[in-house]
Amino acid sequence: MDRKKAYVLAITGAACWGLIGLFVQPLYAYGLSAWNVVAIRVISSGLLMIVYLGAFNPRLLKIRWQDSFFFVGTGILSIVFFNWCYFTVIDQVSLSLAVTLLYTGPMFVTVMSYLLFKERLSKMKIIALLVTLIGCGFVVGLFPSLKVNMSWSAVLIGLASGFCYALYSIFGKYMGERYSTLTITTYSFVFASLFMVPTGGLWQKLDVVLTGDVMLLSLGLALIPTCLAYILYTYGLSLIESSRASILATIEPVVAIIIGVLVFRNHLSYWQGAGMLCILVAILMTTGLYRRKKNDAGTTSSVGTLKG
């Protein structure tokens, strides 16, 4: 496969991630909570990923059960709570602001990597952190009015989505040399599903969950912005440099913001637009230039690989 097709795969996969709002917000109209939607996403996606690997690459389903602790980290501490925080902000505020706050994740990865793995904090990383903080200030209304235009709880939950998103990279770093990214993702969904089956509250809402429209939306949520997105992006990633793929992945927040504005009529001020631009620039700095330097040094990073 030539490089252009690999770029198309990576871009298509990342764009599919950005389509998540088309499935999540309609599910709320049926009386489902953010926690219910998390359960639908992780359980459905876990089943689809197992079927996919079982059919096309069953050897990737083999793991050491001693590594279960790490899958608890990626599956429950990261995927479950990342999704809950993300979906909650979509419900309470807007898709556009939710995806912007989610993308503070690279900032948390940078800080935690410095604290846990003693990775060097270069000038570029420090600048990226400052740009992210400034961008968040504009997005939530702190700048220039010094008045936050969304509830503090929504701001904190949005930032928590970025933190939980970052945890996937931290736990995934320990497993990256043992398993493929598809194996890590699949078992992260499996362990998340084991947690959500008894706690997700779907049993009390089976009359809603089993209706035709909800089942179709649930299948779409699991298939398009989750499994298909991850498979396409991962396949493209295997054929091009990860630093380039991570830059291409920034199409996700762009797509999500466009959908939020055009489809769900999210209102954005000029200052919020400026804040989003700041965070996109910071993403390019941390997941693009930063990863390229790491790859040149012969190390690995899993920043930008979690959308499940």
C-alpha cells in the first residue's frame, strides 16, 4: 500500500472519531444517561473487537492474565471514566467544548511522563503546556472577561476527561512492548465491559435499549466512531510514521467542532474559537513534534491512540 492510501486511512479513522456526537446526543433523547451510553459503547465495542480479531487475527487475543492490572487501568480507570466525563460535558454543555477540553489530554501525558518516567521537559513541551492552559482559559470564558461561562463542575469534568484519556497512555506505555495496539484496545474494552455490565444500569432500561432506533444508534456508536475508527487509524499508523499519524489525528476535534456547530447549533464566541485554535496548536506541538523527537530517540509513546 502506498503512503497516500495510508494517510487516507489514518485521516478517515480520526475523522470517524469526530463523528461520535451524531450517535451520543440522539441517545440522550431516549432518556438514557451518560453512564448508560458509556455502557452501550464499551460493551458493544468490546464484542465487535473480539469478533474482528477472532476472525482476522486470533493470535492477538492471547494475553498473560498477570497483566490484568494494566487492563483494569486502561479499561476501567481510563476508558470508562474518560467516556463518562466526555459524554457528561456533551450533555451538559456542548459537543464542541467537550472535545476541546478532552484534548487537554496531551498536557496531562506530558506532566505525568515527567513525574513517572523522568522524561525531559523541553522548552517546546513547556510552551505547549502554557498554550493549552491559555486555550482552556479562552474556551471556558476565563479570558478575557474573567467570568467562566459554563459551570465549574462542567469545566472540572471536562478536564477530568482529558486526565482519564491521558491515563491510557500511561498504562499503555507499560504494555506497549508486550502487545499490539489492537490487543491492548480490545482487552481494555473487555475489562471495561466486565465493569459496566453490572453497573451500567442497562438492565433497568431494556425496554428502551432494545427498541429499533436505540439499537441502531448503539450499533453505529460502536461501529463507526469506535471500532472502525480505531481499526482504520491503527492500520494507517502501521504504514506511516507515528509522528505524522498523530498530526493527521488532529482532524478529529476539527470534525467534532464542525458537527457541533452545523448539526447541533453549538454557539461559539470568537474568544472560544481562539481558545480552540490554541489547543489545536498545542496538540500539534505535543503529539507531533514531541513524538517525532521521541521516535528519533528510539522510544515509544501512545499519545493520541485512545478514542475508545
